[in-house]
Amino acid sequence: MNRVAVLGAGLTRFVRRALETGRELCWEAATAALQDADLTLADIDCVVLGSAPDAFDGVHMKGEYLLDGAGAKGKPYMRIFVGGGTGVFMVPVGWWHVASGAFRTCLVVAEEKMSSTQPHPQAAFNAIYDPFTERPLGVNLLWIFSLEMHRYMKTYGIPLETIAQVAVKNKRNAKDHPASQVAGDFTVDEIVNSEVMTYPVTRLMVSPVTDGAAALVLANEEFARRKGGKHVWVEGVGWNLDTSYWTNRDLAYPQYVENAARMAYKMAGITDPRKEIHVAEPYDPFAYKELHHLEGLLLADKGQAPRRLEEGFWDRDTLTGIPASPSGGLLGVGNPIAAAGLMKAIEIYYQLSGKAGARQIRRSAQRGLAQAWGDLMQVGTVMIMGVER
Amino acid sequence: MREYLTQTAQLRQVPSEWGVYYRYTYGVAGERFFRELRDHGHLVASVCPKCGRRFLPPSLYCEDCFVEMTEYQPVPGVGTVQTFTVLHESLDESPLPEPLVVAFVQFEGVHGGLLGTLRGVRPDQVRIGLPVKLALRTGQPTPSAADIGWVPA
Amino acid sequence: MSGEVAIVGAGYTPLRAVSPGQSFREMVFEAAVRAYEDAGITPREIDSVIALGEDYREGTCITDEYVPDQLGAVQKPVQTVTGDGLQALATAWMLLNSGVADIVLLEGHSKASNMLHPAQIEAMALDPVFVRPHAWHPLFLGGLEMRRYLQDTGTTTAQAARVAAKNKRNALRNPLAAYPARVTPEQVLASRPIAEPLTELAVAPPADGAFVFIVANAAGQKRCTGRPVMVDGIGWSSDTCNIHTRDWSRAAYAEQAAARAYRMAGITRPAEEVDFAEVNDAYTYKELQHLEALGLAPRGQGAALADQGLFDPDGRLPVNVSGGCLGCGNLHDVSAFCSLYEVVLQVRGQAGERQLPRAKRGLVCSWRGVPTATGGVAILSGR
Amino acid sequence: MSTMNTELRGTSLREDDLRTGRALATEWIPKTVYRFDAGIAIGQFLAGLKAGRLLGRKCHACGRIVIPPRMFCELCFRRNDEWVELKSTGRVNTFSVSFVNTDASRRQTPQVPAVIDIDGTQPSMGILHVLGEVGDTLEAVLRNVQIGTPVEAVWKPAEQREGAITDILYFRPMGGR
């Protein structure tokens, strides 16, 4: 198995509605990543693309439509899809294109243009539900999250105000992110008292609708060494999918995230993640999800992530804790679904390579993790990067 | 209760509809192309600063060199049919009232080309190589690819 | 890059135009039971799962959700490739050579009959700014491409029509096939015109059905009892998605994918080193165009060689002895699995009355259909 | 590059730009219409609903009784064994109070979606449905329902049932209000 290095990354701004077509967004992110890596498209052997449901961009076989913008003309090109987990999963996908020995280099691109969907992107989500037993009930996307959140709160006695602090933290962190869409200073009261969407979810606990793209360049060890310099390496990957019968599951704990994390930890040789992971980007499309996922990642005991939040353990400037979502996450930077997941993985690359600028965490970090989640609350995807050792 | 369906009367289908529609922005290159088309009635191509090719339809980037294209140039007035089909079926899979000639047209010195309906010629008279010119539908509030058609030059 | 990867188990459901008696889950379960039985393992042995799925065809947003249960793959590493069957096989190859899996399961199914407006669905794949607003039936692309291919190669419509006659006749010997028939090339030409020169019988009709494969590396093969069919070479590639800048008469993606697969398999003279081929024939001319791209016929000579009977079941290089898409039915991305299944049967000598006498090494060539220029090539052989 | 590039591309539009034509766009109404084959398990389940019965499936290998029913046990990977008629009662596993419609527009009176663990399933497992007779405001709903509240199905009159999940109008707290 070949070692895989990260050579560069690029992003577009995350905006509510972009002028650019999806292809154009892909090109903007891909060229930024190639520039960051000091490479040209001729150096790229294959391309992988992540994009969430076709229903958002409104293009069937969306991967095919986006491919020239992603730099894939005349190249082996692969689109892989695991719902909301897709963005982070693009790092494992790119990793095995290189680790398997099939290719020297891989350009990883993620894109979402949600603003295409009318009357509102949320409407496209109704078709995620079972057509026989669920869709006829007049479902909407927020149901499933609010149901899970409520169960999580009830199981561990977590107050709404604590969960709101995730939104406060991430929107604040995002003020330093150049791509950010919904950054700002908010109080817990403002979050809790914002409009109730689907109790217990309020408007400011939900990530926004976003257009944007992100890209990453991966290469094998020989290529990376020839390029010179110190590199960030992909050290572990994991993914896992639970049953589609989501109403039959324990909603208080994301077992599939734990399974994915264990797969990645094992590959990275990590036995004590709370000591060996120094910065994390857990998936935060909703405020409670960050806490839920930190527990699934085994970075906190079940039901204890909220307490650690109150202690400042997940803050960006912590010296003793594990900064969580230093980028600002989906709640602050925005949520162009697959691009948001890849943005989180890219943040780990920036943090570990010291490129995070005003967002640079204060504690030293040799290893970081990004995680995403999706489908009917059933996919966990995890990637771990580490610095040269 | 049986474990398998044994009668056609037991077959069930459940309808489902997504209930969404779409609005697509024309993008950086599309904005330029369709504004030129609406305001000046002509086609423009984008020029790659690296390979020098002129792309139709124009694009923000060269798909081979992967560099930005910012220069636009008008396309010659007369092109030739590169390939065509006589279409008999509608998008709803019912017969079209009149068969349509769909033609892909290229222009000298321009990479790529454009699709449009070819009118003013009987389907059995159309040949690859036929010279044609743009026949633009006008009067629409927003310029659209559907405005683009051809007539023999 | 030479990891030993083999298909060790294969399962199917018969392909049919409609399949109202089973949900897609039940269909996939049936195929999975057969695949596990064939491989001699249980789901417990599966390290990773790859499904095929495109949301608009499934009618479900995020089809990946509904993959695991009917495969016995709850809480396993599962993913969906939004590509064709050979891209899924390529993904399996990479997983099996990355140290993250020894045994991988592949699943693909089609419930095309559940789409009420399939042309409207396929039209959603067209560029929404420069192409789709014309609101043409998406087959216009097949018509444009066929016309240019015929012109550039000097192939006649009658020659192309013989592909449909051959493949539908081949399907008469394949109990899985949904559209076996005896038709003459004249009947193909005289059938209803859709996008001239494409006529109704020159277009593969859609079908429902499911396939499941179990694929293993050397370590995984030791745990399976199914007779291995080795993946000697695999390649996939995409030409531009921009239909305006594409070469209309060549299948550039197939040329690129073949080059890669041949290199991996060490093939330098494909027409001599491959015994038979299953080649995407969603439209009649595509079989000829693909054969030329694969180097199994010189450019422009596909039809002439076909006329000599070279690609007939008793010819020197039988093509689509299964019946192909024209005879079995078009399963879109899953058609590559239908082809793969035929190759597995042939090299194992399990193809019954259509068994080829010489079938040591087979080739599969896939294409994702209009408007794409994406496809794959796989070379498989018995041990 | 020592830090990430902060001059990012991506051009933000306002809704107004598109409404007024300052930015060009085209609309498309897709015909994303399907008729899904219910098949064996769900076909029987829907027929049961029409008859006013809630059906689950039992696997003799693991002993689980599951709903919604499937003809296979996804954990044992075997065809499961028998139909079990379940009572149309259960407990609220979790619920929400929704003020948004399917298309994200606001609604005045809330819907109350819930996962209801159906009595008789083994181990206890739920289905998605809605609660009714629980009030028209957030405060009222939170007064009338808790996680764990026992509930019962309120069925459509037999002659109006069509073999759909909506043949159960809603679940309400046991014994009515």
C-alpha cells in the first residue's frame, strides 16, 4: 500500500446563490488547488468527484455534467456518493486511487449548487424518505433531525442552551474563514430564541443553503518526495453505513460513526484518540450533530460532549482540549453539502500545515480528523491526516 | 397469509413525485454569450490564451489547458451542418406533429459548435456539409438556447 | 499494479420489461442469495460493499440509503458509485489493492419500469443552459452521433441494423434476456423512426433486473469456494462532457479505457488475444463503434467484419453472445454487470446452450449512455 | 504558499438579481414522477392497513419482530418466517413539532411527527407517523406529549381506506384527551 500525501487545496466562496454554473464552480476550486500544489492538470492522473444529490443541482448524472470543470476530460474519472457523508469521503476515495498503486496523483473535487432547486432546496429532500411508508405523510427534511436531536437530548438530559453553544462557537470561528457565508457573533439567547423550525430545532441551529466547491490534490510518496518540502499525509480512512430502517435504530448514538472511526483509527495506528487526535472537524449541519458526532468519534463519552463544550474543550484556542470545527463548520462557513465536507477535510490540511492563518489553533497539532455523515442518518465517513514524522 | 404474491390483484404500485423545479443561472460565460445574442444577434466564442482555439459555446475555462478564457470573438455568419437527425418523438414520448431536423453546426476556425432546429428545408434534402446561417427567435423576455435555429445560407 | 483480483461469486434475477411482483429490495435480495451461494460465503465475510445508483432513475434522492439491508450489509463500509458496473469493479479492484478489503460485494439493479417519463428523466442529464432548453427527446444525440459515424466510416444503416438482428437472435438462447426475438435487418430499418437514422428496433429497450457480484483479492479468494474469474485488466475513462467539442464519430472514452485495460492485462494484439466480447450496444451502431475503439476491428471496418460473420456466435470473435442490451434489455449502468455475468458464465463453461467452444478470455466494454462519453473496459479470464 | 489563498472566487447573487434579469437564468419543470413496485412485503403491509391491521414480520433465527415488514432478515440474512399482527398502539420514542411545510414554507398550526415504537415488536422498534389531538401550539403539544407517552392509532373509516400509510390518520395519546 502506497502512502498518500496532500499537495494542495482550493475553495470557492460559499454563497447563498452563485452566478457560476456548477462546472464553473468546479473549475474555480480545482484551479485554486492546482495552484496551491504548484501543479498543472497535466500532472493529474485521475479525478474523483463528490457531489450530493442530483436533485439539488437539478442535473441527472451530475458527475458527468461536471467533469470537464473538474479537469477530468480524457482521464479516468469517478463519482462516488454517500449522501451528506460524500465530501469527507472524497479523501478516502482519492486515497485508494493512489494507495492502490493505480495512479500517482489524484485531483479531488467536490461541488454543490443547491440554489438551483425551487421553490426551496429542502423540497428535494422529501424524496430521501421511503416512498411507501414515509413520503405520503407529508415529510420534510427537518423532521428526521429534530426527531434525532430530541431523542439525544432526552436520553442524556442535555439542555437546548448547551446545544446552542455549538452554533455560537462555529459561527464565531467562521468569521476568520475567507469562504464563509453565515459567520458572526451570536449569543446563546439569539440562537435559542430564533424562529422554531421543527422543535427542538431553531433557525440558527441549522446550516444554510449554499453554492460552492472545494478541491484537493493527492499524490503518492514518490511524487510528493520529488516535489520536495514537508507534507501532510492521509493516515487513516473509514466509512460505514447502518440500516435504512432508521426508525428501528437507537437514535441517541451514532454507532455507524463509531464503526467508521474505529476503521480509520486502526489504519492510522491510533489506540487512544483523545490523546492522539489534536484537532477535529466533526460534521455540524445542525448544532447537536457536532456533539453527537464527537461522541461517536470516541472523543467524548456518550452524553458527555455537551459538558466538554461548556468547559471550552472544543474551543479553537484551547491548549488542553481538542479544537472542534476551527473552520467554522457548516454552521458558520456554509453547507454546499459535498463541498462543505471536503472543506472540513481541507481545514485539517490547513491546520496541520500551518496554513490556517487567523484560524490557526493555539495548541500544537500533528494529527487531525474530519468526519461527515449522511443518508437517513446512517453513514459515517472519517479521514485522518498527520504531519511528517 | 401467503409468503409470496400469487395473484395479479395483489400487485401494488405507489405513486411518488418529487415536487421540485429548477432555475439554472447561465454562469460567467453563458451570461456573455446570451447577452451578445440578445443585444447584437450574433454568436460569440471564447478564446483560449494558451492553445489559441476559439470555443463555441464559450466557456469560462479551456477544457484542455484548464486556463481562464476572458476574450470573446464573434463567430462567422455562415456555418456547415456537421451532423443532423430527423426527430420524430417528443420529450413525452409521443409523436411530434411534424418531424424536426436537429442540426449540429460548426463554423470555420471555431472549435465546437452549436445545436439548433434547421428549418426552411425538407428533411430529405438535408446533407452533412450544408451551409446554414443563424435564424434567431426573438421577442422572448430571456434569451435562451431554444432561440437558436438554422436556415440554409 | 498487478494485484490478483477475481470475481468469485455472481448472482442475478432474470431481466424483464416490468417486474411488478417484487420490490427492488426483494429483487436485490434474490440476486444476493445467489451470489453468496455461488461464492460459498456469508455476508459476514464481506469487507466492503459497492452499489450502483443514479437518483433520478431510482426516484429516490440519495439512493445510497437503501443499499445495505437486502445485502446483509448493515453496518459495513458501503458506498454508491454513480457510474457504471465497470467503474464499480474498478473501485473494488482499488479497495482490494489498498489493504482495506479482501472481499468486496458489488450490487446493481434496474427498476426502469417505475419511471413514468423515462425520456424526461434522461433529458435531465443535458446541459441545462446550452442544450436542454430545446426540449428535444434525448435520443436526438444518438441520431446525431449515428449519422456522423455512418458518414465517416461508410457504414450503411442496413449494416447497423444487422447488429440488432444478431443480438436479439443471440438472446433467444439466454433465459435471462428480456427481449429475445427473430427479426430481420429489414424489420429493424422499417420500424418506427425515432431520431433518424435511429429506429425503434435499433434502440435497446429498458429492462428491470438485478446483479450481485463478489470480488476478492488473493487472500479473499482463499475464503471463497466459487470458481474465480480473474480480472486481468480494467480501465475507465471519460471524454469531454461537452457535446459540442466531442468527436461525434469516435468513442474516445473506449479507446482510452481499452488502452489502460490492455496495458494492465499485457495485451498488445487485442483481436487475437481476446476470445469473445460483450460490448455496449445501447444503439445498433454503438456495437460497431465500440469494436473499432477497442481495436477489435480496424477503424471503419466493424460493419464489414460483421457482414463476414466474424462477430456471430460461431465466428472468430463472438460479440454479445448474451444478446447484449438489444436482446437482454438496457439496464443503463447495470448493463455492464449483465455483460460481466455473461463473461463469468462463458469462461467457467456454464453458459449452457450458448456456451462458446473457445472462451478462455473475455472482454467487456461499457458505456454510460447519452449524453455521456464515459465508459470502461475489463478483461477477464479463467484460471 | 504560507497560508491559504484568501482571494477566493465565487460570485454571489441576490434573489433580486435573478428576478429582475440582472443575472440570466432559465427554468425547467422536470417530470420526476414514479410508480414504485411495492412488492411482496410492503404490498401485504399496505393491504393490511386497508383492512385496519398493522403487520410485522418475524425472524425465527433472531426472534426479532420488525415493522415496516421485509421478507428478509437484514441481520441474519435469510428469508424471515412469519407475519405477525401487531396492535396499533405504542410509545413515543421521539417527536418533533414542525412549523415548516414540505417546501420549507411556514405553517401556522404545527405537524407533530414522531417515531412510535409499536407494541409487540421485538426488540421494541418504531415507525414514522404523526401525532394528533395534541394541541395547536408548541406549548400545548409539549404539555400533552412526552417521550414515552403511550399512543394509539386513529384509523380512517374503513370505507375510506386505500391501503396506504395514511389509512392511519395519526396516533393520539392513549384513551384520547
